[in-house]
Amino acid sequence: MKARRTLARMRKYSAAALLSSGLALQFGGCIPNQFTAVQTTTTTLDGRTVITSLINSAIIAPLQTAVADAVNSYFDSLTNNGNN
């Protein structure tokens, strides 16, 4: 009985090792040894401007859109109820 559990455990670990090594080898060919980049222009970014732009695009703009949609929907529902 103990031999069966040991054999089952060994099969499970060997299958996991085989799958993980196969996965690692599959993606190993996608990693290039070196990158070639051609520099055409240099751009200097101000950290304050970058952070402000990220906050505006990620947080403020979607909130403004949501508020505008909610207000428009509310007034559209008032207008539609008044016409019926």
C-alpha cells in the first residue's frame, strides 16, 4: 500500500516537472539575446507632467464621463416621463 502511494506521488511529481520544463522550453525560444534599437529623437519628459497626465487619463476622465452620462440619463428620463 505504501509502495503504491510512493509510486503515485512520484508519477505526480514527474508529470509536474515534465509539464513545467516543457513550458519553460517552449517560451525559451522567444527571448532574444540582444535588442537592437535605433535612436532617432530624444524626448525629455517632466515627471510632474507625466504623473498628472496619467492621473487625468486613468481616474479623472472616466469619472467625468460617468458623471456626465448619469446626469444626461437623469434628465433624459425626466424629459421622457414628461412627454408621456
